[in-house]
Amino acid sequence: METLEFQAEARQLLQLMVHSIYSNKDIFLRELISNASDALDKLRLAKLQDGLEADTSDLHIEIEVDAEKRTLTIRDNGIGMTREEVVDLIGTIAKSGTADLLAKLKEAKESPELIGQFGVGFYSTFMVADTVTLVTHKAGTEGHGTRWESAGEGTFTIDDAEGAPVGTTVTLQLRPKDEDDALYDYADVWKIKEIVKRYSDFIAFPIRMAAAVSPDASSEASSEASSEASSDAGAETPEMETLNSMKALWARPRSEVTDEEYHQFYRHISHDWTDPLEIINMKAEGTFEYEALLFIPARAPFDLFQREARRGLQLYVKRVFIMDDSKELIPDYLRFVKGVVDAADLSLNISREILQQDRHIQMIRRRLTKKVLSTIKDLMTSDPEKYATFWREFGRAVKEGLLSEPDNHQPILGIASFLTTTGTEPTTLAAYVERMKEGQEEIYFLTGESRSQVENSPHMEAFREQGYEVLILTDPVDEIWVDAVPEFDGKKLRSIARGSVDLKKDEPEPEPEGDFGPLLGFLKEKLDEQVKEVRLSHRLTTSAACLVSDANDVTPALEKMYRAMGQ
Ligand code: ADP
Ligand code: MG
């Protein structure tokens, strides 16, 4: 037997778990079932794709409660783990953004919503258990399995486990029951049943409950046994009961699924504790069939702008899980969308490489994109408050689409909102166009680092004076997309910091030679290195001078950005 130390970050996370930061402890069971379900998916896939020899005829999850010993056991006959995998996967946190996660978890302490944004996974067992034991045997490996045990403090032990069957068994030694708090009695069959039903009903494998050891609990369990259990009678324990319905949520008509069911499923795939903002169902029949169930979250994940963050949808083929994080199914600028695509006509052997070139996948991606954009568009009128939330949380990401998807410029601009010199709330371009002054033909904007910087810019003076509304663009991405997008609804987008914006058509620009000739000459000579030209302008009302870029030059802010990027 070997005693090893948890990696520092894992230790910190465990600390938070032991001192139970979640107000809802029930979720530990959801996490264990979710891991078991993943392990079953993986075994089925390894058999399908890599030809692994394994018995997959009865993939299932089993729960056992022993009220006397106060133990709770969750067993699966899935892929299992090797000794190295146990040490790597359970002893460390390999996930990206862990440092951020920990910082935010600490900050959040008593706020379950924020904490719920992170999938704390296996470690959540330490909220309810004094000791956790995991025995596992990897499918396709000979010999013994591995036994892992920890009390959630600094160390864990690891040992060989003779005769362990393929799959994984996790046993929790539950904490002593708190007399004041019946809610937390996880050694109660009924409590467990209720939690499974609430959080894990849609899990695609049967979750079976073995009858409890204590006599009264076992008679309860058998009297409740479902028809599936009696058809199971050949199995050695006739009291087995299947707790979940196993229905694939995306295959069921929307009218038959409750919001609560959708929300639980969303939590399962997203690890986001907050209910989603919008649910999208899609079903395509005909030459290429697929079903999709998409969720637009109610808030941005902490790693929305981190390169290495997980993104993409889950891909199923005819109800068989194929892979997580399929980036090919949704464009990067909609990376916050979560969900499942179940395609009927793909090969079960499809790999990530093939996915990238597959025509059907590209078609699904186009359709999903269109559907997400039109759903947001509808929200603008049907539920402006939801729309405002959406744009606040995800607008910055969506605007990236203006760089990558020329075909979707107009739909993306159609769902965009911007601050302007009028009012304090963001406005849509359609509303801006509606308010345009008599004779105004272009949409004016100015980019900068902050609202106040933009509003106090000398470029703004003439526009303010004459009552023109100007878009205030302060996101870094704004600097870039404005160059890629020429117009909205037939109206040119025009930076008021570039070239000469002609506000007073009837008054010609003053003659440079006038009274100011010598002054302009003097300035030009003094600033020779810094500027291209010095000229008189109508655009200022109170400032004496301002810097203007040529129509084709980069803006000062963009110049700064390029410099920061080392270009
Ligand atoms: P996550 O599931 O988000 O990856 P967890 O902390 O829940 O994080 O689990 C960590 C890893 O441990 C999993 O990714 C998986 O590789 C492994 N693991 C956990 N439970 C099981 C299990 N029952 N069978 C096989 N592997 C498991
Ligand atoms: Mg997990």
C-alpha cells in the first residue's frame, strides 16, 4: 500500500468540500452517477470503435444503502481506471482554469449559484462522507484492480484490489446523522430514490437500487419494485428496482417534458447550477435526420474568454453517446451554447478528424447557428428583459462572429446592442436607424476604451452640437469588426474619428490659405514627424485641435492593441 499526497490545488478544493460550501449537498450523488454514466458510455464506445472485448449487454449503475453501517455504494460496470489513471484523475485537478475556479469559489463562499458554475465532481463526496473508498478495474486489463481511499485531508492511499470486477465501485462512509437536519440523511433509501429521480432521471443507463440491509427498508423497496424489476427476476437480487426512466430528453416532444426535467439535464451536461435562459428543440427529418436540444445559459461561464476552455456540443448517434465538446457543431462565437445533437445517419465510428470535414456536420452547424440567432432575435420582442441579459452576458463573444462569418453579418448585427450618446441602455441598430436625423445617411460610431473617454473625445463635439447620435464602442473586439463590416441595413457604418465626416454639406471646408495659413504652416513644420497633415475643421466646437486618422488608417486604440500584441 502506498500513501500519496493530493496535488496542492486538489487539496484546496477538498478543503472547501469538507467544509461544505454548497448549501445543496444532494448534488454529490448526481456527480457520482454522472461519472458512472460517462464510464458506461466510454466502455460501449471503446467496444464499438476500438474493438475492445467487453460485455456490454447489461451496462448499469447500482446503488446500495446500508443504514446500519451508514454506507452508500455506487457501482458501475463501465470502463474503470488503471492505477495510474486513479492517481492522475482523482489525485489531481487537471482541468484548466482551476486557479480561477478556486479564487472564485473562495470569494463565493455562501453563494450556491456562483459555486454551481463549476463542476466539482468526485470531490463533492467529501461533503457528506468521512471516508471515500474507490475500487476499480479497467476494462481490457489483466490481473488485479486498484483500491483508493481518502478521508479528504492531505493524503490518499492506493493499493492493489484482488478480484475487483471490471468497472468502478465508490463507497461512502457517511458522516454521522445530524439530528436537527433530517434532510442530510443519505443512508435513507427514500432520500436516495428522490434524489436520483430529481437529478438523474434521464441518464441513459438503468440506475438500480439494491434493497437495503435493514429489514424495514428492504420491504419498502420491494413493495415499490417496478415492472422492470420483476422482469429482472432472473438476476440474483429480485428486489432490484430501476429508479430512472432513461428517456432521452431530446427525443421527447417539448410538451411532454417539464421545465424541471430540462433544467436537470442542463445541469448534467453543463455543470451550471443556474437555470438556462432559453431552451431550443430541433428536429430534422428527411434525407438527413437529426435532433438537437440546445440551451442558452443565463450567464457567462468564468472561462468564456479563455482559449483552453471546454466548448462544443455533445454528439450522439442514434442515442449512443459519441463525444463531448464537439466544436464542429457550433461556431466559436456561440461557444456558450450547451446541448446535444443526435444524428441518425453518421457512423458510430466517426472520429474528430472526420467530423471536421463531414458535410452533414457542416450543414447541422449552419442550421443550429441560424436557429440560435433567430431565437435571440425573437427574444428581442417577446422578452426584452431576457434579451438584455443575453446581450450583457454574451454580446462580446457574439460580436466575434462579425470577424469570422461574413454570411451572418446582418443576422448578428440584427441581434446586437450598443451604447450610444443617447440614453444609458444599449440600443439596437434598428432602433438607431429609426432615430436617425433627417438627411443622415450613415451610422456614426466612435471606438475607445471607455464610455467617458469616447464621450469626451473632441471628435464628438460637432456631433453632439448638432444632435447626431453616435454609437459608443468600447469592447476590444469592436476595434476589429468595424473594419470587417461595411454596413447595416444599407446604411454605411462610419467612424467619426476617420477621414472627414461631412456634417455641414452646404458650408465648404475653410480655405487653408486664409488667416490661418501661417499658423498651419508652423504647426505642420513642428509636428512633421508626428502628423501627415494639419488642416482647419468644422468638427470642433470647444476644443482647439484633434487628431484624425485617414479613412484607411488604424484607429489609435487599435494601434495600441496591435502594439500590445507585439505587432
Ligand atoms: P469530471 O467528471 O468532470 O471529469 P470528476 O471529478 O467527476 O470530474 O472525475 C474525474 C475523473 O475521474 C473523470 O473524468 C474520470 O476520468 C474519472 N472517473 C471518475 N469516476 C469514474 C468512474 N466511475 N469510472 C471511471 N472513471 C471515473
Ligand atoms: Mg464527473
